Amino acid sequence: MINNLSPMKMGAQQEKKKKRDVSSIIFQVLFLLPAAAFLLVFMFYPIEETFRLSLMRYTGLGQPAYIGLQNYSRLLADQKFITALFNVLRLAFWSVVIQIPLAFFIAFSLITYRNRITGPLRVVYYLASVMPSAITAMLGRLIFAPRYGVVATLSETLNWQWLANIDFLGDVKLAFWSIFAVATWAYTGFNIVYLMANIEQIPVEIKEASMLDGANRWQYARHIALPMVSYPILIIAVTSIVGSLKFFDLPYLLTNGGPGYATTTLVIHLYQQGFVNWQYGRAAAIGVVIFLLSLFFAVTLFTMQKRKGEFV
């Protein structure tokens, strides 16, 4: 087929296409500029400043003095920091091991055994997630307070004196688990609602086909529903781990990090170093540790999931 376009017309069309491409690029850049400026000012610049300040000795007075990695070496020799790091890693582990299976079990049960109270239960489970942390902490203290708390009152009613005498928030061995219980109640509701929304998106035809093949409801949950919501579960796992590393409000309001260092977290230690002891360089070093740990766990989990071929 003979091309009727002359070289002059072809050149004009190519020139118009180039102009359109340039205009499209400029248009896209203009749309991206506000988001890029926001990230630069409120994300990348604070991260860079935190890294820089972590290499300084600074008390808020005078000029910062460069000391290299001394803040990090002092953290490694700080027993309180080591305990806080252990606490948040333990919290992250148990959040994934307990909260995620619990959320999936409740979400799948509500979807499978749907009835009139499914909607109200969804709201009830989600309410704890939207309450301010201060109210959640007050309710937690009301539940676990010795003598007048809900547990103490109930144990006295049932004549379980051994339970009434337990100080859940003041005992070194129990304080962590008491706060973990409050955190599970506060944050699992969001995971339940999120997983319910994803389980509901599974095509009905898949469920019907599995039932025709002889699978019961829990075999369907184990072999079909669970793999099909593996990516939402990954998102929950990442947010749970990162949230555990940044955990501050509940332990601070319930126990102030005590008794001893039993419920001290990295952010509580950061707050105490920066705003109580005026050691801003050391507080920045703790912030860098939190950032690097969060980045490490997020990248590791997404990489492991991608290697399994669950998503591209």
C-alpha cells in the first residue's frame, strides 16, 4: 500500500505529536507539584533533619555539636532502650499472632452466619477503633483498677478473692499483657471490618463450587477465603507491626511506661529523652531506629509476599 502522505505532512504530524507529549508532561507535573511539595515539606525534610540531629548533641540551648554515632552507641548501652525495644518487638509479634487470626475468625463468622445482628455487631466492633485513645485508656483503667475496677468488682461478686487481689497494671509480669489486652480490644475492630469487606468481595460462584465439591465452611475458610484475602492480611500485618513500633498513647496513659520499664515503648523513651531530659540528639536517634525498623519490616513482608506470587 502506497503511503500518500508527503514527507512534509509527516514531519508536521510528528511535530504536533511532540508538542502534545510535552504539554501532557507539563500538565502531569503541575498536578504532581502540590503532592510533591507536601511530601518534601512534611515527610522528607523532617526525616532528613531527624537523621542529622541524631548525630548531634543538642539540649535546645546553643548550637548543636556534632558527635557522630555516639548517640547510637549510648542507646545500645542503655538498659531502658533495650527493654523498650524488646517490648515493642514482643508487642508486634503478638499483635500479628493473636490479633490477625482473631480478626479473621470473627470477620468470617459474621459473614458466614449472617443474621439481623451482623450489621450492629460490625458497628460495635468498629466503635473501639474510632474512640480517642484517652477514652480507651480510661476504660482500660476502669476495667483493671484494683478494688473498684470491673474485674475486681466481678471477682468479689463471684467470691474469687484471688482475682480481686491482682493488680493488673501494677504487677511487672502482668502490666504488659493488660495493655496488650486493651490494645487488642481497641484495634482489632478495624481489622474485623476491613477483612469483612474483603471477604464479601469473594465471588459467590467460588463458594458454591467449593460446597459442591464437598468442602464445609471452615475448609472453605482455610483453603479458599484465607488465601484470597492474603494481601489485605499483609496490609494489616504491616500496619500492626509499624503501629507497635510507634505505640505510645495507651501505655503512657495507663502506666506511664511502668512499673519499672515493663511497659516502656520506644516512643515513650523518645518522649522522655527529648521532652523530659532535653536530650534531643538521643531522642532523634531513637526516632531513626523506629523509622529503620518500620522500613525493614515493611519491605521484608512485601518482598516475601511478592516472591510467593500473590501479587505483582
